[in-house]
Amino acid sequence: MSTWRPVAVSELAENFDRFRVPIKSSDRVVGTTPYYGASGVIDWVEGQTHDGRYLLVAEDGENLRSRSTPIAFTTRGQIWVNNHAHVLRCPTPEETEFLGYALNLADIGGYLTGSAQPKLSRRALDSIILNVPPVAERIAIAEVLGALDNKIAANRRVADQSRELAALMVSAVEPRVPLADLADAKRSTVNPTAFGNDPVLHFSLPACDVGVPERVADPSEIKSAKFELVDPCVLVSKLNPRIPRIWDVTAVPDMRCFASTEFVVLHPTDGTTSVLAAALDDPRFSVALRGKVAGTSGSHQRVKPAELMATEVADVRTLPTETAESIGRLGELRASIVEENETLAATRDGLLPLLMSGKLRVKDAEKQVGEVV
């Protein structure tokens, strides 16, 4: 620990904020480049502002205080960044990864301004002091933690491929019916604070993007009414249908679970949640859903639940039994991937403070990682 020293972020990384370009929703051209804001991808566009390995750090938003999701995240390849995320890069990719881990662990409360809308200015970000080891050890720490994150990312790719395969299986189904013919929508909400102080799982939009519900230690941190999930279901986001968010909850964990009201919570009237999710992953449904918000503007387009339920989908009740069973097995595969990723993430989160404080040697951490990867 004697070789660790306090260093400002400005000494660790170069800032690339000058290349950021915000685009109004109405001016965006749909493409394959992820368009980043403070909390991650918010759209897909043509073009780029940056190309390579970067660390994005939220510039504003309540998450800077609540820390319900990471405030710093690394990117690879071509990206487009708006003016709500700072862009940093260190001399090596591993050092960039290390800085992300360090910032996500750091207490930055004293560097924020604003009460209603917390803000982390570039000057404040540059001045954040972090206790860091020599470069070689930073790289080693990033590599051991990165092994866990790389495995999580590989698992997500397998899960995405299984969803694409399931959607392909229903893409040839021609009978189409309103979604309301295949599922019922949950309507009643509850206040999570009414259920005591035990930890809960929160199925939020950011959690949907990574496929793992957020564990909330104190339900009082959830400030608004939510849907309580008690049975298997499919969650469909009403927000920004240009970015389909469909979550197949094949089983409800053995703890209280709540979902954001930005979702419509669907229970299939016939068949499994995985078969229903495959019908919703069918590109024809996404195209039809985007048509429901035609003529609206802004970055928070929404589809009304009634319009979503009236949207036509493939009548998966006509699927051959063998096909439906295959889709069900793909759903089980995704569920097992979620469980594995939760274990991997828990291992990473447990090692992170120990490694970043110098209390655990990299060699000892490598042994623990080897047991789960």
C-alpha cells in the first residue's frame, strides 16, 4: 500500500469532451452507432463522434447521487456522445478500465453541484483525487476484474443470439392478432416502501439494458409507485420504441420484485413467457410499435398501454408444439445466463473495493476469479 499515491483524474486521463455533439431526437438519422447520454445508450444513429476505447462519465443526473447504476462505463469502437457524458481516455486500454472501476467506487459527492439536478462539471471531474498504485498494478487489477466483465459480456452475446433465434422461429407465422389476444396487462401498482426494509429487486430500464435486475438494499430509495412482480411475465418498455426493450422474466426470484411503470407487464394467457417474448422480439412488432408514436418529438417518446395492446403480433398459439418447446428451452438458457452473470457480478463487486484499496493482492484475486470464470 506504500506505493499507492493520490492522483487527480486530469493526471490519469486525457479529456475528449470537445468532440461531443448533441443531436435533437428529430434530427437523428437511424443507424448502427450507439448514441450515448449520461446513463448509457439512448439511441442508435448514423455517424460517430469518437472511435476507439473510451471511458464515459456521467455529467449530470440524479444517478450521480443515488449511484443506482454505474456513473462510468467503457466503450469500444465507433460511438456518438452527447453533452451529458464526459469522454476520457488513458494511455492504455487497461488504465482506462482501471479508471472506470476507481470512479465507480469513489465518493464524488463533494465534487457535485446543483440540488435538483446534480452536475459533475469537467473542472470538477478533472480535480477528483483517487488513490492509485503504479501503472503496472493498475493494469493487473484491470485485467483481473476485466476477466469477469468479459465473461459477463460474452454471456450477454449468447443470450442476445438466443433471442434472435427465437424471434426467427416466429417470423414465418402469418396469422397476426392484437397483443391483447395473447396476454393480459397488469394495471395495479404498489409503493415499495410499504413492504418493510428488506432488500428488493428493481426491474428498471437501465437494468433491462444489462439483463440483470438491480438489487436495492433499502426500498425507501425507490421513490415512486411500481408494479410488483409475483409471477413469470414479459416486460415491454413504453419509452422510446426505437430502442426495443423486452424482458422475459421466466421466473421470479425468491424476494420482492418491482418493475418500473415505464414497462407494460404482460402475463401470457396461453403458453410460456418465452414464446410471448419471441413474438414481441419479432421485428414486425417493433416496426408497428414505432408507428404508434409517429408525429411526436423529443427524446422521451412513449406508446400508450392501450395502443401497445392493440398492436398486432404473430399468433404464436399456432406454433407447432416442438417449436414452442424449443423457444422455451432458449428462454431457460437465458435464465441460466442471468444467474451466472449475477454470480460473476457479485464476485467482481466483492473484489473491487479490496483490490482498489490494496487490501487484496492481484494474485489472490486471480484465484477467486478462476473459480467462477
